[in-house]
Amino acid sequence: MTKKFIVIFQKPLFMAIVFGLFWLLPTVISPIGLPSGNGMAYAQEAKLTVRGSGLPVPRYVTLKFNEANLRAGPGREYPVLWQYRKAGLPLLVDAEFGIWRKVIDHDGTAGWMHGSVLSLRRMALVQKNMAKIHANPDETSNVIALAERLALMELQSCPKAWCRVANNDVRGWIKRQAVWGLLETESLD
């Protein structure tokens, strides 16, 4: 009788400890610290970083190669969800686990990539159809080119409302809201 009593109560206690640690883990490994306010706001702020690169999360990166696999989890044992075929494509790093990065693309597709296929080079995708590229960061300056939706542009600087971009022979300024590849509060000089 005593053994059954111990066995019955050991499993729930063990599971309570495991689940308790699971829920505590984001507060221990998050650079943000303990939650403040309601739990929903905290869930949006917390970013997973376990033995990662030490770089800030979230951040934007780009693909180094013309072929890169997006996986269901942080390891080669996880299935490939998608294969990207465009070097320079910007991705948002949302979490890190060792050498693996959880990334989100411009369509909202999320998955894990090995850190070796990612670069810190800054690129952006044009979000609007026929976005105007101006000679200067001013609405009244000459329009020197039109960029189609999903055109890939190198981000050279983005101090405030305008970003200096380049693509082949075109160099100019585009409105910040017309491109994807920058955090809202980020300033590139």
C-alpha cells in the first residue's frame, strides 16, 4: 500500500516540477528578465536565446547562399519546411538556440536555419508596387527609378523616414514604410 501511494504521487510531483521549469525557462534565459504587467504583454516581449550569438534578438539578417533550408526545429533531424533560393533575402531572427536561428520571412513563414547560412549584411524587400526611388530624401526631389514589389535592395543607411538603397546601378532614397527589413525603432547610419 505504501509503495502505490509513493508511485502515484511521485509522477505528478515530477511532472509539476518539469512543467514549472518549462514555464520558468523563458524568464531565466530571456535578456528582458521577469514579466511585468499582464502575461500577454510579456509573451510578446520575451525572446528565446539559449547559448546564442550574443547579438540582439530580434534583428534582421540575410541569406548568404542561393539555397538554404528552413526547418521545423533547431537541428538537422527536423524536417525541411521550405527551401529558399535567393541570396540576400532578408529574414527576421526571432530566437536563437545554439547555432540555430528561428527566422521569419516577409510573408510571415517561420522556422529554423543554421547560423552559417545567414549574414549580417543588410538588405530589404520593397513592399509596395512601383515604389519611387528619389535622388534625395525628400518627396519633391527627382524620381530616379521605380522599384517593383519584392525587389531586393541593399540598405545603405536609414536614419529616419527615408532609407538610402542601392541595386545594380541605381542608388537613391526610398520611404522607410515601403521596405521590409528594418525594425520599427531601428536607425541605420
